[in-house]
Amino acid sequence: MSSAVRKEDVRFLEFALSRVAMAAGASQTHADYIAQAICFAHLQGKLNQGLGVYEVLDLSIKSGILDMSSTPEVVDEDAAWAVVDGHRSSGYYALNVMADVAIEKAKKSGIAIVFGGNHNDAGSFASYVYKAWQQDMMAFSSNNTPPLAAPFGGRHNMLSCPPFDSIAPSGSEPPIWASLKFAEFYDADISEAVLQNKPMQGEWCIDPETGETTDDPTAYARPYPGYGRVWGYACGGQIETPRTYALNLWNEALSAIINPLGITANQISDTDDYQRALTEGAEVTATVGGSYYICINPSAFGPIAAVKARSDDFIAAVKSTEPRPGQRIRIPGETAFNNLQKGENMVDVLVNHWEPFFDYIAGQYDLSEESLRQEFTSIKLNG
């Protein structure tokens, strides 16, 4: 492979993603939510949550667990909380509904939590919490996943590798923004390491027989035909520190245990099950067992200008501290935030995600990169 990444106009990516999602049965609203969230990840520079993550939706459609035509619904609520049933839709749709409900409730109550369930993958959670930042609010959100990580000290996968995002209001300085996962790796890290012929970032692959660890996932990788990001793997996934382990379990409690619609990670189908669903038609669960979105409205407790000023003063002080030799003071999410504020259109895309989407997935609907570019250009010229 000559190059790991390629440059592309994010506006074309958003059009292509929305167009393919609609071909798969999504409404315009649903398709746009999918496209916007995936392209948001590209603008952040989170390439493993970019174009290739659509493969999870394609896999879910083929497995019969994702209904692209359904609409998430608020099934229970009070002044400061709600429960959203995804009705087997994608998490991209469900989390946008959850975010909007939580933000509106927090405007009145100061704080609100919305639980979600019965939905599938939601990709990166950055775009959902960013909605709160745009309203001068704080939010944090996540879901659980299929079992992709072993308990600390264990060798077999039973825990999620959950995405997590949290953001707080800010003024002229970048916001305090956490955008991370509560385990060391997931399937995309396996496929990228094998396809790029490079080691993992740590000895995180646990041999299920011996319990030994390695940074070479080659022997454990289980490719899905046609996909470049979504692979299975036969090894355990090591959680490196007790801190990450504790956060992983805490997130499981919030996303699935206290969630009235929640299903814990150990009850979700694993990567072997999804491969059997493709090859043998085996029945599998949705790819998410539960989710949450918490929104806090600081203006309910005092002037929002003071909140922004405190954030800016704090971040400025952190950035002004003296760095160690050869180091610089970095603020989590700063680069991504700056990219978003610049309004850049050209983004990086992983090469091993490109062809599976345009040749394999889009091709199922008689679409191609060429036809989508022609359609995109035509709309631009006539719009």
C-alpha cells in the first residue's frame, strides 16, 4: 500500500455517505445524521471513526439487526430525564434525538439525562456533545459495545471498548474536551496494524490459550470479506491500567446497568457471532446495548460569561506552564477544535477505508465513486 491516507473534500464525503445511506433505506434526516457525524470525525482527525465506520452499519444491515427506515422515539420522560427507544435504528439517529431532548430539558431544569437503547452503532460521540457546546452547555455521552476487551488481568473479552466524549463551555480559548475510548483498542486498530504492516501501540493482544501478550495482531485478525476497517479478532484485548478499567466499568453502569433499556456488554454478540451472521445467517444482537447523554446548563446556576471566563483563564494558565525539554503543553481536543473553527474542507481519509466503501458498499446499490462525484458536481453546479 503506497500511502496510508489520502486527501478528500469533506463535502463530497458527506454527500456520498448520505446518498449511500438513503440507498440503504434511510430517510433524508437519518442519512444526514450519519454523514454529518462521520465527517465530523474526519474534521477532528479521528480517522478510525471516519469513512470506514460506515462498514459497521453495512454489517448490521446484512445481519438483520439494523432497520434504516425506523425512527427513534421518546418512550418515557419527566422534566429532567427521558428514555429513547431506537427501534433498531442506527445510533447516529438515536444519539441526535437524545442530544436534542437533553439540551431542551437542561434549558429548563439545569441538568438532564437521556438514556437510549435498542439501537446500533453511533460512531464517534464528538458531534453529539458538540451540539451542547454550541448552546453554551456541557455534555458527556457514550454507549457500550460488543465485548472487545478483557477484564484487567483476564484473557477473554467481556467488556466494551466504549467511545466517550465530554465538552464544557468556553470563550476564546479551546474548550475542555475529552474525546477518547475506555480500552486500549478495537477492531479498527487490528485491521490498520495488519494492513499497514505495523505493530500495535502496545503489547495489548492477549493470547487466549497462553495469556501471553504481543503487539502483533496478525495471528488473531479475522477479516470480514469486503471490509477494510471492521474486522474480528481472536485475541483478548488488554486494558493497560486499573484507572482505565475502572472507567470502563463505570461507563458500563451508566450506559447499560441503570439504563432501563440497557443490555450489558457480556450479553451483546461478539465478533465471531457477527461473522457467523454473515456466513451462516446466525441471529445476533444489536451492536449497542445502551447509551446515555447528560447535559448541564451552567447558565441555570450563574452567568455564562463567568463560566467562559473561568474556562479561558484556566486553559491559558495550563498552556503557559513551562514544558519539559522537547515537549509542548497540549490541551486535549485543541487540534480538533481549531480544525473545526477554521472550516477546513480537505480532510485525511485512510486508504484502506476508501475502496471498501465506494467499491463494495456503494456498489451494492449500483453507485460508485465516479457516479457519486458526477451527481455531487451536478448538484453543486445547479445549486
